[in-house]
Amino acid sequence: MSCLREEDDPYLVEEPSDEERALSSSEDEVDVLLHGTPDQKRKLIRECLTGESESSSDDEFQKEMEAELNTTMRTMEGKWQSPEMGTSSSSGQAGPAATSKYYDDIYFDSDSEDEDKIVTQDIRKTRKHQQRRILSNDELLYDPEEDSRDQEWVDSQRRGYRNQRRVPQQQQQKPTAVPNSDAVLNCPACMTTLCLDCQRHESYKTQYRAMFVMNCVVNKEEILKYRKKPKKRNKKMK
């Protein structure tokens, strides 16, 4: 039998040696450093320093960011979920309180007589379907009832100064009116409220007098003394 030459042997596969691979890779790296784009150069330097490709690290970082974003969105959705949605999902049917969670049409009414004449029954029916849900305080970014509570607290404080006891709501028909205050005094340094009842001077309109002081402590150890002006002696005429 004739021996086959190495060139004619179909089972003989020549693979590049490690030296050839290193040489080709080094040539590619040199080509990238000389003629590559800034992005390619940055990826090559990252691979040489860390030993890992940028694509793998970017994928891991992107997955971590997406997971963190999903958890944040889930927590926010749980906080922003309205109470009527929670009750309807748990019970399977909407309760009677769900109908009262919408603004009244008067809330958005312009109070114009001409518009009331033009509006027909069909338009009113469509308005009922377009009722606006009452937003929560978190969605409004403020508490609409906070001003009323603050005013009630101020009135109760002023009634206490004037010895006006608060009558229970069952015994009174109308709340007792509190006299108007000319000004409110706040500390210029920390803006703490010091007086809710200030009286304006009758003659000098820019001067006020603080009546019932609050949030203050009297330091009785300090005594303020004014210097007495020397009396002027009248010179007798000679």
C-alpha cells in the first residue's frame, strides 16, 4: 500500500498553534489601537485590564438596574393604590362607598346661567360617565383640609386668651366669632409664632402692640433698667 502524503490526508486538520493565535490577536489589538474607534479602544483597554469583556459587565449592570427599578415601581404602585380599588379587588364587588369617591359636578361648575341653558340632558348624561375621581393627598401633593384645621386651632388659641370657652356643637347653632387681629408677630430669627393678636396703633399705622404672647419664657434674672435723664435746670435771668 502506498502511503498517503500529509497534504492528501483528509483526516489531518491543521490548527493554528498558540504562538500563531497570540500573534494574530496581538495584530488585531494593534490594529484596533491604531485605526479603531474610541469605543473599540475603550473596550480593548477594559479587556486587557480586567480580563472580561465590557458587554458581559454591561449586561449584569443593566440587569441589576432593571431589577432595582422593578422593585421601586412595585412599592410605589402599592402606596399609590387608591382605597376603593383595594376594597373592590378583595371583596370582588364595589361597595356603596365607591360611588361617593368622585367629585360633585358643582365642584367644576362655572356658575354661569348661559351655560346652564345651553347644556342639555344628553350632555349631562355624558358628564355623569366622565366623573372625576377624588384624588388622595399624596396625589394632590397637599392636604386641602389643612388650612381649615390650622384656622380652627388659631381660633381656639385666641378664644383661650379671651376666656371664651368652646361651646359643644350640640348647644350652639353658630360658632362664636373671634375679633379680627391686625397682625401676627413671628420671631425674625426662627420664624416661630409669638403673638396671634396684635393691635395697630390708631395714629401711627406702622406700629403694633403684641397682646397675648406665646412660645416665650420670661427670664426673671435679667432686669432691664433705663438710664434716667438728668433734669435740666432753668437758668435764671440775671
